Amino acid sequence: MSKSKDSPILSPRHDISSRVDKPQSAGEKLASLKARVAAAVGNSKSKVPSISLPSSMGTARGGLNVDLHPSLQNMGQYKPTKTLTPKFATSLGNARPKVEKPAPKKQLDLSGPSTEEIRNNPYFDNSLGGQTATLKNRHSRSLIFNQKGKYIEQGVALRRQAALEALKKRIADASKKIGIDDDVATESKYIMEAPPDIEWWDEGLVDGKNYDTIENSRLLKIDTADSIITEFIQHPVLLEPPQEKNTPALKPMFLTAKEQAKLRRQRRMAELKEEQAKIRLGLVPAPPPKVKKGNLMRVLGEEAVKDPTAVEARVNREIAARHETHIEANEGRKLTKEQRHEKLALNQEKDAAKGIHVLVFKINNLANGAHRFKIGKNAEQWALTGVCVIHPRFCLVIVEGGEHSIRQYKKLMLNRIDWTENSPTRFKEGTKAEALQDWLKAEDEKGELKDLALNKCDLLFEGEQKTRVFRKWGSKVCETESAARDALTRAKMDSFWTMAKNKP
């Protein structure tokens, strides 16, 4: 087999296009190119319209009936290029899914109905529609002339009104001279005063009697030495919050008997260690042994054996001395009578500083003198102020003071005193029995004790007030209701009398 038959690739090519021809003319080149295109179009699978090529293009070499390149088949027709997608599995798996674009939504027609549609609607009310609902024809305005004498009449009316005002003024002046205008409400009482030439808050800043010089900066007292505006800042005095004084004090934590014994034991052990350290350093002399009858033989030893009687007497003297020292220490810690009174008064002042409380009691009868004494004495001892109004019909007790004192006095009036109890009347030395009214005595006309079985004490009012109204405690005997009201009116507490009177 020849080489040309076995390997056509290596064999010499007998192709017309590979030959070297002589140069051709432009007409021949064009005819050759048309022939080649016609042959290629006839043999291609897809029908491609003929394309007129320019004459300047060169003629292809060769004459084989070979199909055109796919990219040359659709010459003259525009088609969008398609994206070449890989066809192997990995690329297909990693490819993003194509998102279909939603169809564009149809725009809503938000425009209202036209004027023609509104006008043709049989259910539309023209009186309720807007100005644009119905078209209104614009009418031109005609000229309107003032009637003759219009302004003359207005001037006459104004002059008549001025004459009437002048007449009223003459009448008012005449009545003022006579003195009968006290009950007449004239308009002159309601005339507003003219504003001052300069306000009082600007007098220290303007050098003048009016505001005419305000534009002149030299006459303003702002940057001058005598100006009321300075660089200093006034800090107000800090006040304690009023609610803090009413804050209840913290209660101590209560310990059990075992806890108290444990704390005492620890405290005494610490004191003993400190005392022993001072003795070791020589700061304090060692105390003598505390000899008792129980440790007599152990502490004294041989001395007790030699003379037991003398040792026992010595021990008894030491025990008595220790007991006397203990009693003296207790007496020294006690407060004197004056100190106790001062401490009590100080505590009562602190209690009243937290807030003033008020109590109002109604008592049916105070014929028993012991009841009157207890009411007044306890009020003085608890530093309470107020008044006890004694009346033949009923009695009224008003007290004010601190919270603790008021609470104790309330217990006295409602719980401790037996109001049904009666005792004979006792007179002080130097007083006569006739000086006391009959309705205030414990005995009736026959000399027997009055029956107080229905006597009782009721709490009418309980509350707080800002300050004390009464300076001290006192009692007032009033035989008439007007006198009782007058005694309470001074303290502005007459309403309590009406409250007690209406209470059954």
C-alpha cells in the first residue's frame, strides 16, 4: 500500500485551493465568490437567505462542497447569543436556579370620577359636594353704591351716644357728691389702670424713669459696677426632706437566749485577753485573787489551814466589799429625777417633731371630778395641748401632740377610764361648794350620787395637722352653746362642736 493511501494526512494534497494561481481581476473574484456562496447555501441543512457581499472581499481558495461554519450560516439575521451552560454534573449541581420574574402588577387607578360622571349620577347631592364636584358659573358682581345720608346717620348716632355717656358721667359725679353711689356699680370701678412708665423689675437695669433711654447702651446698668447682675451664684440653703423625719427607726434584731449567751461569752473572753496582755506588759498590776468560800482552801492553801477562822472572816469582808462596789456602780449609772424629766421632755419633743396628731372625743357627762382630773393630768404628762369644753348637754375634748403621746391618750380615753363610775365630789382647800355649778357636781339635789350608767366616750375625729393650734392644755366651762362655739372659734375648730351635736 502506498503512503498516499495509508495516511491521507501526510500525503500531498491535490486541492485546487492549495494551488498557486495567477492573480485574477476584480470581476473574476466576484463571480467566483458568488458561485461558492450559492453552492454552500444549496448544500446546508438550514436555509440561509442570500447575502450580497461587497466587491472588495477576496475570493476563497479551493472548490470543495464544504458547508459553511455555523456562525456564517445566519449572516444578515440578528439573534441574541445564548449563554453556553456546561453539561457536566458538577457545574449543573452548583448552578443557581433561574428565578422567574413576576409579571408586573396592574396599576390601580386612584383618580376619582370625572366631573361629568359626578354630574350624571342621580344619587349625588349637590349641597353636600365640594366646590369641585359641580361646576358653577361665575357671576360678575354688580356695583353697590352707598345711599345718600348713610354716614351722616352714623355720625349722628355716635354723637348721641357720646352725649348719653356725658350725661351718665354728670349723674355719677352728682351722686358721688351726695354720697349715694355706694350701692351703685358704675363703670369707673372697672377701668384698668394705665401701665407704668417703667416696670419695677427694670428699674435697677435702666438709668432713667422710662424706656426712652433703652437704646443707649451707656445708660443701661448691665455691665457696670452697681449692676444687680453679677457673676456670683446664689446657692439656696439645703433643707432636709420633710418625709425623712417620719421614717420609722430600724428595730434591733432580737436574739435568742443561746445567741445572747454566746455574744456575752465572746465579749468577756476578748476583754480578759486584753487585760492579760496589759498585765504581761506591766501596764496594769495583777489583780488580787478572787477568794470565795468555794475556793478558799485551793487559793489560800497553808494559810487557811493555820487559821481558818481569820481566813473566813477575811473572805466574808471581801465578798461584802465586792457587793457594795456593785451596788454603788448601779446607783452611779442611774439618772436623777431632773435628768429623767429632761430625757422624757426631749423624747416628747422628738415625737412631736415627726408630726402633730389630733384627737376629738365626745363625753356625755363629766360630773365625776376624778374623770376631769385624769383627762387634764394625763394631757399635761404626755405633753399634749388642747382644750376640754364642759357643757351641760355634753363635753368635748380636743387634744394634739406627737404620735406616741396621742396613742397613749387614746388608750386612756377609750379603755382605761370607766366612764360609768361615779365618786363623791372633793373640793380643794380654800374653795367653796357654792362656786361649783350644780350640773358639775357628782351629787344630785337629794345628795345622792348621780347615775352614770349611760355615760360614754366616743372618738369623733382622728387625723394629722401641720402645726399646733393650742399653746397649752386648758379646760373651759360653758353654760351656753354660743360660749362654747366662741371658745372653739378662736382655734378655728367650731366645726367639731357641730359634729358632736349631730352625733346621737
